[in-house]
Amino acid sequence: MNSKLTLLLDKKTIEKAKTFAKTNNTSLSSLVQDFFERLVDKEGNEQARLSPTVKELAGILKMKNGSDPDIYKEQYLSEKYLHE
């Protein structure tokens, strides 16, 4: 159920927020709701700090043969930074 909320904010802040929302194809209401949800989330874990879109996408890709993605990450970072 949705309810109205009245906020008093600096006019410049509101304009910046509107621009940000438009650029990111969202609404001010969604931005405020996401902020409040993160603020009051009691879990405090990494998953709780992810945006709803990222939460929805997390875990949909599976590694072949049950491989551990950390092995590939370590290999990539070694090649990138150690030039091995």
C-alpha cells in the first residue's frame, strides 16, 4: 500500500535529484523509497545494500561443471597485474 510523504528540501537539491532520476530512468519516489529501505534494513549484509535490479540478477549465471568463480577471478587478476 502506498502513502504520501511530504518532505521539505532545498530547491537546488530537488532539482539535482530530479535530473538524476530522469537520467537514470526512475522517479524521485523510487529513489527515496530505495534510500529508506537501505537505511532501515536490519540485515546489514552485502546483499541488503544491492539495488533491486542487482538483487534480481544475482546468481542467474552458472559456472560450467560447477567451477568455482574465485579461481577464474584469481587467474584474471594474476594475468592483469602480475603479467604471468
